[in-house]
Amino acid sequence: MSKLQFNKRKHLINQDIKFPKVRVIGDDSQGGVMNTSDAIDLADSLDKDLILISENANPPIVKIEDYNKFLYNQEKSEKDRKKNYSKVEIKEIQLSCNIAENDLNTKSKKAKEFLEDANKVKCVIQLKGRQKGMPEQGELVMIKFADMLSEYGIPEAMPKLDGSKWLMMLKPKK
């Protein structure tokens, strides 16, 4: 292996492992604790590499596997981990009980953008003054808003009244 490749390596392999005894793991090997030189000979006989996995263990843990295959599997698992991790943000949309139709359309367009970006949308209607006497109007606006966005997202639960606020959470359709 050239010096350039050696500097790029993240793991110690074969003769670079300087511990007197190691614990060997691998698909084809018997495993157990053995001298490092014996482990290197075993890896050579299998035409594979001895890769240091954990130097903090007592004794250090090594694996018998082809080094390029080992790197490929690590990269693959890293990509899978990143792919499965997605950060979901909650975006808030403020509505009112007596919102005009055009304003509701504008708010729904913005909420549609949020849902298409795989974000959740929290809809809030704050009841003020006389609106508190007729809270069902807020619920009707919420249901209408959810119906406008039915192609892009679905409500996690029906709108609920929390004190003087109507709350509803929309999650994106998959």
C-alpha cells in the first residue's frame, strides 16, 4: 500500500496493529483471544485483512474481512442512517374566525408549500372578545382549511379547543 493510501485510512490494518494480544471476530474465523501475529497469519491464510475495530476494549477487538468490503459496508450503513433521519419542522399558520375567502386561499397556499417540503403545519385560531361566545365558528374554519389541503396533508386529530385557541396539526401525506 502506498503512503498516500496509508494516510487516508481511518483504521489500523494488518502489520499496523501493535497490540500483543487481540480478540478476533469475523465470519469465517473461530474467534477468541490470540496473539496479533497469529491473527495476521490467520487473516493472510483466508486472503483477507485484519482490521482494528475497537482499541479501547481489553483485549482490543479486530475483525477478519477484506478492507475494501469493510469500508463499503460502513459507507452503506452511514448512508442508510442519514437517509432514514429526516428533520421534521413544525410551521405555524395563524387563522381567524372571520377570515375572508381570499385570505384563506393565500394561507392554504403557504401551508401547501410547507406540507410539500415534508413539514408539519400547526393551525391556530385565537378567539377574541365575542368570538369566545361562538367557538364553533373557529372549528368550521379549521375544518374548511383542512379540507382545502386534503391533497397535501391530513389532520393528525380533529381541531380541539384549548382555552381560547383552536389548534389543529396537519401532517404531510406520504
